Amino acid sequence: MAFQTLADLGDLTGRRAVIRVDLNVPMADGRVTDDTRLRAVRPTVDAVLAAGGRAVLLAHFGRPKGKVVPEMSLAPVVPALAAVLDRDVAFATFDDALPDLDVVVMENTRFFPGEETNDTDLAKRFAALGDVYVNDAFSCAHRAHASTEGIARLLPAAAGVTMAAELAALEAALGTPERPVGAVVGGAKVSTKLAVLEHLVEKVDHLIIGGGMANTFLYAQGRDVGASLCEKDMADTARTILTKAQATGCTVHLPQDVVAASAFAEGAPHRVTGLGDVGAEELILDAGPETAEHLKRVIAACRTLVWNGPLGAFELKPFDAATVALAREAAALTISGALVSVAGGGDTVAALAAAGVRDAFSHISTAGGAFLEWMEGRTLPGVAALEHQADESSVA
Ligand code: ADP
Ligand code: MG
């Protein structure tokens, strides 16, 4: 991957960097309830200021759909950002003159209809705010918007510190990984992760399929899954993926034993059972202990692990057992230096946090949609716009 980083932009004395960041933080009663995304902004802002520059931050908030929606103003996020950055931060709408302060947050980019349509005139308006462009919002890189893609073609452009770290971690996991590579794909449905499965069978040595989608694969193999979540209309697709895996030499690991429950509820009566013995009224809510032990051995033989989706209905105890067991094994292997581990996905990150191993993984992506599109092997427009520039400057 060839993309410019902040260092390539050189001395920023007297120059303004327009920085696309992710300020789409959870809020309640006008206050920020989780400042994880704000903390991710700090390394780049600090670096720009250290290089003598000033920072103008562009970000969206919520989905105002091209209209000014006062409840979706970024103004209430500014005090929390100032606290995290430990410096004064000004706020400006696009009608204001740019305040004379080192860090300025601009109003919600999605108040403009041209943001999501990647309108050239809007990209020019954004570009006019500064001299260079820095994209530090990997979570928005799967969208070709004026503030993520259009603007990158109008100014010298680079990846910010957080974005560069994310790209490096993802490259190490699936771009040029150390083999064997294992992937865990779990969660509710095959249909939402079809493209991920199709891409991974070409890329990884071991594909571990868990969660509700494992039921669809078991069903496709002629197993009775009772009343479990199962997409019967995806059986053909599941068989195609298994055939493709055979052709590419990817070993697919499906549950060998399961936890069958009488209801989709916390603490529901349940039993561990082999395949072929699931009652018509029962629901498979987790992989069984034998499977968990087997999967621990599989990842212990891997050098790289990519993980999206829990192995069971982890929000309902005790159906988190297989997910927690495998997560702890991955964490221990990572800490010992034997494994590079990358995980992403809203529920996956919640499951790893609940298992107490969030910080032990090599890299945790909170990028959501962008992480999944990357797992599908897609080129993200926001990243491609930075690569394009690196190509041009390497020719020059
Ligand atoms: P992520 O947000 O990490 O991408 P998903 O949203 O795809 O993950 O999957 C998480 C959901 O999958 C959880 O709500 C979990 O309850 C559900 N799930 C996992 N296993 C099962 C199962 N066996 N039956 C029903 N739901 C399941
Ligand atoms: Mg989810």
C-alpha cells in the first residue's frame, strides 16, 4: 500500500491542515458518553501542531441527509474534544470567518447535500479551508464523500497517525500476513457477511465459522438445527463457499458439538449435544466445549488471526462461553508474541471487551462498515484517494 503520511507533507509552518476525523461519538443529554473516537484524533492534531501547522477539523455527525438539523450540530462535541486535546478548540460554521485559533472544528459536513454525493464544488469549498489534507477517519473511508474522497484530489493529501496505524495493522493481517492465517467469522446471518466469507476462503488457511451463520452451514450439510436461527434459502450459497474452500486449500471449521437451549434468553435451560441430536424446539446458541478446545488448537497453530463476529449469542450468559474461551486464547497467544490478532465489528468488540481481552489484541478496529468492506477485499475510496496521490508524487 502506497499512501502518503504526515511526514511526507513536510514542514507545516504557517500552513493549515484540513483534517477529516471521526467525531461521530455517542451522546446523551448533550454530553459525550464515550470519548474513544475523540482520543483517536489527538495524535494527528498534536503532530500537525508540532510541525508548525494549524488544524481545521472536518467531520459528520449523525445522518442529517443534506439538511441543517440543529440537533445534529457538532458544537456540543467541541468541549469534550478540547478536554481530550488539552487545548482551546474553536467551533465554526461554514458561513463564519475561520477563527484565529490553532484548532477549529467545522460544522457537520453532512448538513450539505453535496457531502454524500461527493460534489466537486463542495470539495473545493472544504479544500479552501487549508493548504494540505489529512484523512484520519478510517471508519469513513468506505464512503466516497466530498470530505473523504473529493477533497483528497484537490490538496496534497496524507493519512493521519490513527488512519496510518489502522492501515498498517490491516495490511499485516490480510495484505501480507505471516502464515498460517486464521479467520473467525461469526454473528447472526450468512447473508450479511457473504462477501466476507467469499473473500476469506481465498485468503486464509483456516476459516472458523460460528454464531447463527454456522447453523446455516450445518443445515446445508444436512444437519437438523431445530428452531435455531438459520437461513435455509442460503444453503446453496453455503455449499458453494465450502466447495470453493476445498479448491483453495482453506480448511473450514464448523461446530462439532453445540449448546442447545430451549429459548433465546439469558440463563435459558440448555444442554451440550452433538450434531444430529438437536430437538425440533431447541435453538443452537453457542458452540460446544469440544469445539472450543478444537478452535483453540487451530488458532495456536496460526501466526495471524482476523476476527469478526461472535461464536454464539454472547450477550446472553452462558452462551458467551465459546466466544470468551477463544478470545482469551487469542489474547494469550498475542501477549506471548506467537500471534498477530486483529478484530473488528460492533458486537465483536463488545464481546472482546466483555471477555476482558480488548487491550490484548494486536489491533481492534472500531470502524464498523469500513472494517467489513476491508474484510471483503474491497478498495476503500478514502484510502484509494491517498494512494493515488502517492503514485503521482512518486512519478514526479
Ligand atoms: P458484529 O457486530 O461484530 O459484526 P454481528 O452483528 O454479525 O457481529 O453478530 C452479532 C450477533 O449475532 C449478536 O447479536 C448475537 O446474539 C448473534 N448471534 C450469534 N450467534 C447466534 C446464534 N447461534 N443464534 C442467534 N443469534 C446469534
Ligand atoms: Mg452487529
